[in-house]
Amino acid sequence: MQLHDVWFVLIAVLWTGYFFLEGFDFGVGVLTKLLARDRTEKRVLINTIGPVWDGNEVWLLTAGGATFAAFPEWYATLFSGFYLPLLLILVCLIIRGVAFEYRHKRDEDRWQTNWEHAIFWTSLIPAFLWGVAFANIVRGVKIDEDMNYVGSLFDLLNVYSLLGGLVTLTLFTFHGAVFTSLKTVGDIRERSRTLATRLGVLTAVLALVFLIWTQVSHGDAKSLIAMVVAVVALVGALGFNLAGREGWSFALSGVTIAAAVAMLFLTLFPNVMPSSLNEAWNLTVTNASSSPYTLKIMTWCAGVATPLVLLYQGWTYWVFRKRIGTQHIADAH
């Protein structure tokens, strides 16, 4: 395996980590409207992800930075062709971070309500758009012989990609509901388990259609194995949720996300961004990568830094591992 292949795998791992971690806090953000009955319960939901949401976004920064350094042609074509959707995601992430920090700064009802609306929409929109983006990458987009995207925004809004967006939105919200039941006590825990069951059924239907479509159109034996793992894990997550085993349910919903991302990257390889105009114009791990020397330096840096980041983030989750409920929320001023 050459270094550009190694970095393709590492980037897939980074996106898997991002969707696993940011997926549940996107889901919790959406649940502030779907699950919480009053402001106190909204504060409970936000507090479950309060210590970790910003750390989860580090995975996105690392994935983007690794793509820029390891596959500059892929990065350039992706970020120019998908400019508007990615800009919208970026704006949402900025507003979302501000909303978490500013919501509690003033006690006025209107002030807090506006920031709570912002948390909901800036969680829902990226959760949907990431699915649209990755579905288009797998499907192939209009790339010419100079590695430039020559399509329009409306070319990205096709049935397959919109279905992919619905899958990520429902899957992340299900993942968030299971996380909520794992991190809370009392009535909100029971209601999150009930909602997770409903969301899980809807997710299973949408995901099965999307994954089968992907496998038939672009898959091989390896991607078929990943698809089976994703489906079995999702069914298992639903079963453990019904049995009240939140830990196992959360772990398996994470496996579902990891297997689904693995399937998408397996259908891509050795391409990183297929051209729908001409297969000869596909961006591949070979023609889109940096020099071997650059990849070698990156590999050494990643080998040193990655374990430290994982240890620190793991320690953060351990420190804030306890469940919370409405009884832990102090009264407003």
C-alpha cells in the first residue's frame, strides 16, 4: 500500500470520527425542538453536549486540513464545485457555536428563544447537507479534463443526493436520541428512548433504500460487506434501545455510521471524486495527491499528534460521563 492509499484511508477514518461524534450532537440540537417540552429540558439537552461539541468539530478541521495537504486537487475541486453548500455548512457551524455560548448570557425570553431556534436550524441544515455532499461525491459530478467542476448548484440537487441528505439527517437524529437516553435520567430519558424507536424505524427504511441504490450503482464485494454491517448494526441498535440498553444501542448506532461511511469510501476507491462526464477525467488517489515527500512528512506528524488528540478527547468524555436531568438544572435568575 502506497502513502496516497494510506492517506485515503486516514481521511475516511477522520470523516468517520466526525460523523460519529458530531452526528449525535447534531441530533441533540434537532431534538431541542422534537423532544424538549420546556426551557429546562432544552437546557438538559444542551448540557449533555456542552462539554464536547467543540471538540467534536476538531475532526472536521482535521479532515479538511488532511484533504488539503494530501490531495490538493481533490480539495480544490470539491470546495470550488460545492462552494455554496459548504459555505452554508460553515455559516451554520459558526452561528451554532455562538448560539451555545450566548444563549445563557441574558435572561430575556426572546433572547434565549432566538438562540434556541438557531441551535435547531444550524444542527438540522448541516446534518442534511453533509449527506447531499457525500452522495454527490459517490454518484459523480461534472468535472472536466482540467479537474474543474463545470456543473451548477442544481446539478447537486438530484434524487439520489437528496435521499442521502435525508438519511444522514434521520440517522444523526436517531444517534442523538440514543445519546440523550444514555446521558439523562427521569422522564426525558424515557421519552428519548420512545422517540429513538420511531426515528430508528424511519432511518432504517431510508437507509436501506439509499444503501441498496449505492451498492447496485457503484458497489463491489467489499462495499456489500460494509452495507450488511451497517444494516445489522442499525437493527441491533433499535433492538437494544427497545430493551433499555442505551450503551449498546449507542455503540451500535455508531457502528452503523462507521460502516455506512466505510461503504461510501469503498465505492469511491481508487477515485476520490468521479467525473460524470468522462471516466478518464476522474480524480483518483494518484492524480489528485501531493508528492511522496509531503505525504511522508504528514505521516510522521500524524503518528505523533493523533494519539495525543485521542487521549485528550477520551479523557474529556470520561470526566463528563455522568447522567443529568432536570433536577440538576439551576433555576433561572
